[in-house]
Amino acid sequence: MAVDPVAVVEDLAYYTQMVNTITDYAVIHLDNEGVVRSWHAGAEHLTGYTAEEIIGQPAAVFYTVADAAAGRVEADLRTATAADSQVTEGWRLRKGGAPYWASVVLTAVLDQSGPAGFGMVVRDLTAGREQALMLRSLEQLVNSIADLEVIRFDCDGLVRSWNPGAQKLTGYVAEEVIGHHVSMFYNEDDASSGVLDREMTGAARDGSMEAEGWRIRKDGSRFWANIVLSPIRDDQGELAGYVKVARDLTERREQDQLVQRQRDEILELSTPVIQVWDKVLVLPLIGTLDSGRAARLTESLLERIAADQAEVVILDISGVPGIDSGVAQHLLETVEAARLMGTESILSGVRPDTAQSMVHLGIDLGGLRSRTSLRDALQLALRLIDARAGSRDEAGIRA
Amino acid sequence: MPDHSAIMHMGQDLLVILHGDLDDRTVESIEREVTSEVARTSARGALIDVSGVDVIDSFVAQVLARLVRMVRLLGAEAAIVGIRPAVAISLVELGASMPDVTTALSAEQGMARLRRMRADNSVRIDHGKHC
């Protein structure tokens, strides 16, 4: 290959100038023995040595003491010679001994007369390495969470990351979901009614958003999910996506519901409404009457009134240990509500001591009719109904 | 307003069916319409069906009690029908249980009550004459 010597000299000047402008890299020329032969601003910036200090020094000064002692310098030069070029990463030392994580490209240089040393390009990757390690540790952290779905999706709702917990929870593997819209985990009603949009807007506005609802697995089955949605913002504070953490609470929900059902059943058992005659209901009250039970009792009584079109209801209190003003208030409210629907009430089972204590407590039952026994109360109920029916018949005859 | 009420004639009685959302303006026109209809037809009773009213709160309860008083002033009896269980409970909780108003479970029962009230009244008047 014929090389014009003048051109080489000019090129050399040009390259030297170019290398001098590089500050992010150190571009160093070593001779065949690995001694530093050129230096520039980038190299000084990276290592801290000035040209006067370093030119003529062996490359071993850049290596850690252990590496240098183990013959790494010679080994690297040999590898570069054999393979023309060698790319490595490793710890190197600055002036003063501070280590940095370096990416090093070592290239054997040849001229017409044979080997002419090495070109060494060094880059400081310490910050990048820290960041990479941080990212990797976060990723490992997320991946080690097997019971939680921790995923990331962008502002458009497209899934960007997926963890083993998400796979365990939903049955999808990463390849099946990354790039797909998160609405695939919502049932049709929720997806179309904008539940997801509301969750995303809420999270972006409040900094975090917690919700519960049914979500869909790959096999089509559903699970009751508790989700926490947090927005991800970039350095400028712009919304860059969301992180979603989801838990499967199906079992807990089922247990809650079972407890609620059993509680309802117990209440149901404790507030029976009996139809004793056409249009006559009896509500035998047994045990203590707290406000929860009283509300439930009023509700079931009124529903039965509506269903049976009952005209009279008998509230039998013979099984209630004592009537205080609270219980009396509950009873009167039930009577009022029944009257609003058009049904008359009769109190029955009032014992002498109950009558005394009620009057002493100043409990006023208003116009509520009262009888001592259920039999008397039933007779009164039938008379009331007869009277009404009679007027109806009369009216019918007249009309 | 025709949107919020319909009045039907059943013999000597009127059946007033209220529905929808009752606000100040509609209430005024309902009162106007019901009173003028009772007067025009010399109705003996008015049964007000509220089963189609969206919300029955203490305001509507007051309106109903007022309507009943107006009808009575015009010489007719009035009763309210169609209060559902949940509505009855909430009215009692609100302390708006309309103590002077007659209520009924069904239109049939309501009509019977109107007639019975009329019968009671006429008996009382007859008694008054005799004694």
C-alpha cells in the first residue's frame, strides 16, 4: 500500500487536533512496551494526570495494584496484539488512587515497519454502572415479589413491564401482554364504562389511587383485586406512565361475604314475621332490641307488609325483657313507618310491670292500641279488618 | 303540570297520580290543578298516589300534607297511597311522618278508606242533628 508521507503528516496533525478536542474519552497512545507516549485534555480530565507527569510512565499506573501485580497489563497488551483489538470493562485508578469503572478499547497499531504500539480509548462508566446496578436491583426486587402484580404502563395504557407476580396472578407471560392495553384485565362492563380512565386520572391528580374490583385472568376466570396505581413523572414533572401494584383479595372478600351472610341469617332468624290471618301479620319480638336489630326488623316488617298487603300488624313484646326509652323509640318508629304505608299497628304482650315502668319512664306511645295477650290483639285486629271490609262492601253496594 | 300529575275521576272521587321529580314550580301547578278539579267536580274524596315520585323527602312530605289540608278545606277527604317501605323508613327518620294524613297500601284500600271517612263524618253529623 503506497502511502504519501506528506499526507500522513497532515493527517496526523489533523487527528492530533481532533483527539485534543475529545474530553469525554481518554485517547492514549502507548508504545510497544506499554509506556504512555501521548496525552491530551480528555485523558487529563479522566485520570487527573498532566502530560508532564504521565508521559514515559508505564500503563500499569492506570491499573489497580492487584491487577498490575497479577500481570494484567502484559496480558491485555498480548491479547490486543493477537486479536488486533480488545474491549474490556474493569476498575482503573485515577491519580491519587481513586478507582473508577472503565470501558477500555485497546487496539494494536501497525505502520509500514511493523508494530507501532497501541491506541487506548478509555471511558469512565462509573455513573452508568451505578445506574445500571440500581436498575437491576430494582428489577430483581420487583421480580422477587411473587404474590404481587407490579407492572408499569405508559400514558396510553400500554403495558411496558411485567413481573412474575403478575404472571402468577393473571396467567399471562410477559410476551403476551407487553405492548397491549391494560384494559385486557378488566371485564367488559368496567372497560367500557371508563373505570380505567377514572383510575388513571385519579392517580395522576392525587399522586396515588387505590381501588378494588373484579379483574380477568387469562383463562377468563375473575379475581377480586386490590390495586394501587401511582403515576410516574419524569425530571420535568411530566406524566410518563403508571406503576400498578395489584393483590388478589378474592379469598378475603369471600370470607367477608360469608361472615356478612351469616350475620344476615342470624338477624333474619331473630326477626321473624308471621302471617296469622288474612291481612294480619305478627312480629314476635324476642331478646334485646339494639338499633341495628331494630332497623333490620323495621325493614323486614315493611317489606312483608308490602308483599302481603297486610292491613294490621301486631307487635308482640312478651319476649322482650324490658322496654326502655330506646326500645320504645324503635317501636314507635316502626309503627309510624307502617302507618305511612297504610297499615295499623297493635302492641301486644304488655305485662303489668312493663306498663308501670313505661309510664314511670315517661314513654308515650301516642295513639298506639295495646293489649295484654296475643289473643286479644288478634281479636282486635280482626274487628278492625271487618270494619274496613264492611265499609268497603257498603261502599260497593252503594256504588 | 301534565308532566308531573294526572287526575282521574272514579265515581265521586279523584285519583291524583304524581310522578317524577317535584320542585317548587311543579308543586305550585299541582296544587292549582288539584284544588280547581276538586272544586269543579265537587269531588267527595281525593286519593293521591305517590308511588311514581322519584324522591320523597321532608319537602315533598310537607307538600303532600299541604295538599291534603287544601282538599279537606274544599269539603273532600284525602288519603295518600303508594309510600314504599324504604320511603316510609326515611320519612320517619327525617321526622316527617305526616301524622294527620291518612294513608293506604293500595288504591283499592285507599278508596275504601275515603268512603269510610265520609261515612264516619256523616254519622257524626247525623248524631249532631238528632241530639
